[in-house]
Amino acid sequence: MATHTRYAPDRGLTVRMTATMFLLGLVFVVFVGLVIGIMTAAHASAAAIILVAVIFGGGSAFISLFYSDKIALAAAGAREVSPKDAPQLHGIVDRLCALADMDKPRVAIAPARMPNAFATGRNSKNSVLCVTEGLLYHSDLTQEELEGVLAHELSHVAHKDVQVMTYASLLAIVAGLLVRFAFYSEIFGGGRRGGNDGNAALLIPLIMLASAVVYAISFLLIRLLSRYRELAADRSGALLTQNPSALISALTKVSQGMNRIPTQDLRAAEPLNAFYFAPAMKLTRGGGGGGGGASLSALFSTHPSLEKRIEQLSKIQRELGQVGQDPRGLK
């Protein structure tokens, strides 16, 4: 069911995201069929391993989906704040939610000095928007730039991105669990001796290889989907506020602000990278410059490069007829 919101859709990105989800589903179907065939050939009760992996994987996904807000807030050490505690922040959120015609999420502040923000929750009625103290109090963002960041984050809630990414991750979770269960199971471990032992022993490497390949493929597709959804949130936020230049400037300031954060603090924040407005890593010059290391890093990244995000927002700025404005105080 489509989310009732005024956030603008992007047909091009929607097609690419749908194609990515289709590929994930196709890999899942092929993988399950292959593993069932292999494991039933090895032992009549081996299919139970698949069932256990699916149950554990589904349970993990369920917990992640329904408690993502609580888990993320606990990981960030954040506290929920009332309009009385943070009137400016709540005022911006109120305005954006009215513009987007969506339910207002709970609002929280994390004590980190790193300038960043994230939003999570399975739907707009069970979601939270969290801003770090570094973004709210210690960065030089203007109110328009802060509004752009929050519009981006609220877009994730409006488009149910947590749901989408949880469903997409299920295959990788099941494949990873299957590798572990198959490895440690007594069906493939020895304890049991019988006529099928030789076949089972030969099939162990095949099971492990199939699971590892599927995990790798699904991991890369999930990262690709994540980058598409970040671009979609940038676009939706810019169109909602009608101010892509403010989002360009905010992106640049937040990314450059990472360079002032101690490396150990950035590493501590890495588990929340998939949620953050900008990944917790230092900005390197020429990140899109085409080196093998840069290409590999982009392949595994949860976010598009800063250059790609700015390029898209600059295009939106031209489409809105704002080409005469200087979008940043950059460089």
C-alpha cells in the first residue's frame, strides 16, 4: 500500500529499486531451490536445517523491523525530547510533517559531537527522528540547511525504507545462518555414521560455496538498493523544501565536519552508518576519482558518493530554475 505523503516519487529511481528487489527475489528463489535439492539428496532430515535458518532469520528480521527505533536509539545513546526541551527542532519537524502530510515521529537527540542525523521505524506512527548534538549545536548549519537534512530523513520514514531494507536483507541473513548451521550441524559433522556419509561429506563444500556466493550477491544488491534509497531521499527532501541548494550545502558541511571528529569516535558510530544522513567516515579528496580502491569502496558503501549526491541535487536545482544561486559556500 502506498504511503500517504506529499513526498515526490522518482520514477527512474523507483524502476531501479524495483529491478534490484526483483533480482534479490530471483536469487532467493534459485538459492532455496538449489539448497533444498542438495540437502535432501544428502539426508532426509537435512531440510530441517533450512527451516531452522528461515525461522532464525525471520525472527531476526522481525525484531529488527519492529524494534529498529529502540535499537537505534540505544546504540546512539539518544534521549527523546519534548517541544519544550528542543523548540527549534520540533518547530522544523512540525513544519516538514505538515508539508509532507505525514504523522510526526518522535524526536530525539544523541550526545555525539559528530554532525549527523537518522530516522528509523517501521512506519510513520512508530518512528523516531534523531539528531546529534554535533549537528544541532556545534555545526555551522543554517536553519534552511538543517531543514534540508531533516526533510531527507523524514523521507525515509514516509517511504517506509526500514521495511524495504529489512525485507531485502532477509536473504542475506538466511544465507549467512545457513552457512553456520550447515557447518556446525551433526548432519554434516561426523557424530552420525551411515551409508550417506560419503555423499554428505562431498556436499558440504557445495552447500558452503552456494551459501557464500548467495550471501555475497545479496550483500552487494542490498548496498546498491541502499544507495538508490539515499538518492531518492535527497531528491524527495529537496523537492519538499524547494531548496536543493540548502541540502547541497548541508551535505558538504556535514561530510567535511567528519574530518574534525576523532577516528575512534567515527569507528564507534559505524554500526549506524546505514541509518545516518552521511556515513561516519572522513571525507577524502577525489573519492570518485576512479582508483581501484575508490571503486571498491563505492561498491560496498551504504551511501552514494558526495559528488554523486551533489550532482543529482544540482540537476534538481536547475530544473527548479535556481541556476543563478550559489548552492554552497564550498571549497
